[in-house]
Amino acid sequence: MLARHLKGIKIILGSQSPRRKELLSSLDIRFEVQVKEVDEVFPESLSNSQIAEHLAALKASVFSPLENEIVVTADTIVCLGTQILGKPKDKNEAINMLTDLSGKSHEVITGVVLKSREKEITFSDTTVVCFKELSNQEIEYYVAKYKPFDKAGAYGIQEWIGQIGITKIEGSYFNVMGLPTHRVYDELLKFC
């Protein structure tokens, strides 16, 4: 349905995330991937949702869409209270992040930008994720086997740790994977 609505429009996904590629594909949208590096920095005065939106907007700022092109950029952050958990630098940082998340709930916020030559919109979606109390062995096993160094918060909900450790979510599952597909679908319909 959306594909018909987007006829004649080229969609560009400004992300190298395999999960975002998979999720956008699942909406039956044809797109190409273009990645441009940006320095992911943000003012400390921003709220959590503003941080996610700011980072998505930074990624969009380096694109200059042509006529009939829409660029889609996104950034997902994991928030434990006021603490932002980015991608872990190494095994120890991943273990520490998962230890901090163990037995608690946290927010996963994805900021998204849709940008054409004429206009740009920014929005975000928030999901609350609850982890059971994870054992040290479970955390160490997951980090050693799945190497979650490319994932904010050091975990993928779709992986083993999500299957055995997540007791409840409030909001979009796909948002936790990296793209709130329901919102992207609705916003693209309105955007064109």
C-alpha cells in the first residue's frame, strides 16, 4: 500500500544498521542505503527524546535530497533514568551496561527524520523495557557469544538476552530494534 503511495519517489535510508534495513524492507518499501559519517554530539541540556531527535537530525543534515527523494535517518538511545547508554566500547563496558539494566526498567527512544528537498519532519517514539534480574553468567554468556558492541545499551531485543531476560515492554517492539515502523509508515503516508 505504502509502495503505491510512494510511486516515483526514491527513498534513501541514511543508516548502515542491518536492523533498520530489515525493518524498512518489511514495510515493502524499496530504498537504497547511503551512509555519511557525522560526529554524534548533543547539548547536555536536551531531554532524552530531544537527544534522539537531535542525533537523527544531525544524520539528516549531511544529506541534500534531490526532487522526488526522501531521506530517512534515525538514532536509537537507551536511557536508564537520566543516564544515556550508548554503544559499548568493549566487553567490560557491555557487561557493566547489562548489569546496570538488570532487574530494572529503562526507556528506548528512537528519533527519526524524514527529509525531502522541500521539507523535513522529526519525531520520536519511546518504549519502556523491563529486564528480569540477570545473573552474571547470563550477562557474560550473552556478551561473549553475541558481541553486542554495535547496539545502544549493549543488547538486541531480538537476540537471546531479549528472549530470556525481557519480562515486559510498553510500546513498540520494533522501536527497540531501531525503527518505530508503525510511526514511519504513518508519517511517510502524510509526508508525501
